[in-house]
Amino acid sequence: MHHASTVPDAVARLTLVLVFKRPRPGYGKQRLAAEIGAEAACAFASRFLDCAMEDLEGWPGPVVLAPEAGNDAAWATQRLPRATVRVQSSGNLGERLAALDAALRGAGHARLAFIGSDAPALGAAQLEGAASALETHDVALAPAADGGVVLMAARQSWPPLAGLPWSTAALGATLTACCVAAGLSVSRLPGAADVDTAADLRALARDIVGDPRPARRTLLQALETMGLGPGEMA
């Protein structure tokens, strides 16, 4: 007998890992802060994190919160009690992801998808798509509009990540090439924009119009309140 759940096995097998900084004024989102002010940038960073938390909360498989700072571990546990919390190690983003990947694989997670908290347009198409893609491919990547990636998933350890051009427009292509060179098959998922500038906020508003998820609706209202709604002129 099949059980009544409509959750595909592939989805239940994928561990979703949110890699993030806890939003604080003047910390993170510096390009955005320079344009709209530190307080507003921090408020949006908190809304973006709410969107990512919403995705983890609704995810049928295991979920992991990976805050950057150790003193945010208790806060993360409170935010999402069902999540495993793993604080990031030191080093560049590549080194931190590799260490997280190794620790989680060591703890028995076989399929891991890393997401950040600055791509609220990320949706079920990418998350469930990653789970399905790992049935047939070693790696699944969702590109960011700026050349980076908004989701990176794999069913085995990554090739060395430390030397990749993190936070540059070359990251997506270099990461793909690095996986292919290591003999891994790569599936490309639909992309999504991440948010670094005020222009990105305006584009984001267009992307999430009609999104039924509550945190996205709250975010859209906040964008409209700032005059960054989809129908408003630049």
C-alpha cells in the first residue's frame, strides 16, 4: 500500500539548508543600505529571512538553519524549533559551505540543498525541482540573475569550493565548470533574482505579485509602502 501522503519521496529525501546572517542594522546588505538607509535595509533583510523561514517551515524533508554567528544559535532554534541548527565555521563562503556540507553528510544527510536568505522570489519550482533533479543528476543549481546562484544542491560532496569567485558575476559559470571537471552531472534549474540594490527591490516586487505565501504578501506590502511596488514608476 502507498501511504496517503502526496509528498514525493525525492522531496522528503532532500535536506534544505538555510545559510544566513541574522539581520542587524549596519550589518550585511551594505549596497542596499547605501541606497535606502541602514534601518530600511535591515527591515527588508528581516522580511527576506521570514520568506526563507517560511519555505523551511513548509518543507516536508529535513531542514537545517546555519547562522553565521554562534551567538545566534539559540535565536535560530526559537525561530524554527523543528530545524537542526549548525553554526557556520570561519573562512570564505566556499570554505563555510564545504564545512557545513561535510558536517551534515557526516550526520547522515545524503542530499543537501543550500539556499540563502536574499532571494525571496525562490519558489517551489526551484526547491522541488532540486529534489527531482537529484534523482538523476549529482548536482542541481538555480542561477541568480547577477551570475551567482540562489540554490546549490548535491547528492554527494562538492568539489573544492574555497577558490571559487564567491560574490561575483562569474560564480555560477565557474561552479558549474568546476562540477563538470570533477565528473559530476549538473542540472540547471529555473533562476531567481537575489537582492543587492534598490533596483533589485523593484524587480522583486514584480516577481512576487500574486505569490500566495504569507511572508511574500507581507514583503510585497512593505515594498509598496516604500513606493517600490510593481505598478509604480521609477
